[in-house]
Amino acid sequence: MFSHIMVGVSDFKRAMAFYTPVLQALGVQFRFLEEDHPWAGWQSSPDPRPLFLIGRPHNQAPHHPGNGQMVAFLAASRQQVQDVHALALAHGGTCDGPPGLRPEYHANYYGAYFRDPDGNKLCVACHGVEGNGCLAAKADFTVAE
């Protein structure tokens, strides 16, 4: 569905120190780093896309996180949701919703929310039944017509 997602940052080195361990814990493969641009990218494995990118805004204007915008990463388990949330907080993130079930989304939605050091809202979520894995699970989620 997505080619890439770009998240703007104001302090590139600080952002790298935050995103590198968070994405590594999720098993997302590092793809490139161009410090003079500055930007970096990670990819889904084994496919080259979608890409997750961080960098200074192209127009060189200051970064401002958007209200109502969020990037959600898929976790392999509920434990991974907990681990990544804790790792994000340990690397300068702030909690925007602790790990837990969110039955208002669907019965098995287990997620955690946090903001990166620039204020960008992120989520890590598992959609499966505890113990059955989360990556291939289908959600009990329907959109009203």
C-alpha cells in the first residue's frame, strides 16, 4: 500500500539515536544514511519497500509535528509492543499511551503509543490473539458503510 513514509526531524543525530534502536528491535532493516542531506532510511525485509525515512524537511524550514498524524509499526507479539515502547522511552521518547489492549479498535488490538524527541506520534501494535503472533492475524475490524 505504501511506497514510503517520511518523518521530519529537527535534530538528525538525536533522531538517529532514537530511531536506530527502536527500528532494530522491530526487525526493520537499515537501508541508507546520508548525513550531509541529512536523511536515513529503513526497509521492510526482504522487499525494498515500503521505506521508513527520517530527515530534515526538504524545504529546510523548521520541523513541526502534525496533530492527528501518526506512524504505526506492526509488532510480532505483545511482548515486542512492550519492549519497543520501553526502548523508545529509554531513548528520549515520551509516553502517549502505555502498552495494553484497545478493544475500542478490535478485540485483539494490543498497542502502545509514544512520541519521538521531536514530538512525532508513533505507535507499535499487535493485532493477534496472545501467543498466536501478530503479523499475519486478521483483525475483527469493519468499517461502517
